Amino acid sequence: MSGMVTKKSLCFLMFLVTIEMLIANNYVAPQLVVVPGKGDAFVIYRWADENGELGTDFYYFSNGTLVPFYRTCLFCDNASAVNDGAYIIPDNGSWIFLREFYVPENSTRGVEAYRVRDGKCWLIGGTSVVVPQGEVSRVVVYYRKKAFSIEFQNGSRVEAKKFWIGESVEPANFSGFPEKTPVYYATEHGVPMGSFYVYGDGYASNGSAVVLVPINVVDKVVSSLRVEGDIKGFASAIVGEGIILYYPYDYHVNGSPVERKDLRLFYYPNNGERLKVFQLQEFQKGSGFASDVVCGEASNENGVKSESSGICGPASFLLLALIPLYRAFLRKYS
């Protein structure tokens, strides 16, 4: 009997260690990342809370306004579908927003593609694959090809079903690996897209352009920071006729941890308007699209709210593999 208890304890310990490693590998990354488009941007905030929930919040920035857009959430108790990742792909002045989800009840991996343009969001298509019981599935995104695949292991063989993303989602047949574009690194490895240098005035750079931020604006940014020295670690994103400034790291320059209340986005319009300061708005309880974001069908760009549930990160499929084990453990030993 004692041997059984030891085995149970060991299994539980291994489970906890695995979870801790995955959290460390996937979430010890910059809390904030801004991925700019031509005139808009997506703001990505990764988080883990004391209840063991892991998530990523997407905010949409357009016309000088920041709104909650979409939330992923792992190990949350309030949904029949597991929203375990999301991806953004810039596409000729608009965005393709992919969300994947897993439905444990029927072991289905689904992916939906939305197009976002001028503040509107509409569904352009999706697909779902029934994953054999006990198998692990994952979504692989091909950014330049604007495509994705759903992969899962079938015995000793890995099967992949691939799809193009255009004005709809269509089956595809192509070879190759996901391209490691700057957007890939920004969304999945937490690398800031742009730099920001302060030498009296500030200078925002995206690699091909440099925009000056006057010293009086820099001073206003510094005055609202809990740790003034953080300005030395700021990143920037040039968006349309303005610049977004933000601090992308988990820890302040003095070594203290960054808290949600410390998170700010600063937007400086190049037309001489005043600096705007945004705090990240709270999402409604639950996961999926934020309550004030309307995503419609392809035939109705003005939008009819979508009620479906839906997922990012290279370790997502590993976490998903542990969800059934985690829930079975709770049922058996709680």
C-alpha cells in the first residue's frame, strides 16, 4: 500500500515539475509585445496567475485607441473548449488572426481563421480534425505561406493535414518548415519588434526608419513610471502616424517584478497631439473574444457576434497533452 502511495506521490511530483518547466520555458518572456502593421497593431500580454491558469491576452490598437480583442486560457474551468493558442499573420494591410482550440469531449482539434481590417473582424473559414484518443495534436503556422497544418501522431507516424488561408480556408499540399520571420519571434519568443534610445530626446526605430520623440514627451513617460530607470529598457513600435512605447520585460531595472498595474502603453502621435497613456483593460470573466469585439461571418463584415470558442506558443501541444492527465488526477485523488 505504501508503495502505491509513493508511486502516486511521484507521479504527482513529476506532473508538477513538468508544469513548472513548461511555465518557465513558455511564460518567462517579456510580458508585453507589440506587433505593428501599417496603421494598426496587436498588443500581446502573456500571463500566469496563482491559480495555475496560463493565458495570453490580445489587444487591438487602431486610430489611437486600444481595445481588448481575444484571450487564450489554459487550465481554466469555465469552458467546454480549451483555448490554448492564437497567432497573427500580417497580410497586405490587414491581419489574419488564427485561433486553435481543443474540445476534450469529442477529442477534436479545431482552427478558425479571421480577417481583421479597419477595426472590423470576420470569420473567413475553419477546419477541425478528430484526434485519436491519447494522441497529442499541435498547430504549426507557416507565416510567409499564410498556411497552417494540424499535426498528430498516429502510432509511430506523424500525420499532418495542411491548409491555405486566403479568402477562405482550403486544404493544401506543400512541403517545408515554418519560416522564422520577425513576427514569428515576436509572437512566440517574446522578442520586441523595435528599439528605443534615449539621449535627451528619444529615438524610436523599426530597423528601417527612425522617429524622434521630443524630450518633453520622454519626461512625461518617465514621470508615470514606478521605476524611472525602466525607460532605458523601453521598446517601440511605429504605427501609422504615431509611435507606441512600452516596457517589455518581466522585471524592472532594479530587479523588482513587474506587476499588471505597472503595465502601460504610451502612444505619441506625430501630428503634435498630446501623449496618450493606456492601462491594459480587464477582460470579462472567461475566455475567447472580448465582449466589445464583434466578429462576423465572411458574408457579413459588419459582424454578427461569434459564440464559438477557440489558441499560441510552441509548448502549447505539450500542455494540452497534460490536461487529460491533470483532470483525471483531480477526479481520482481529490
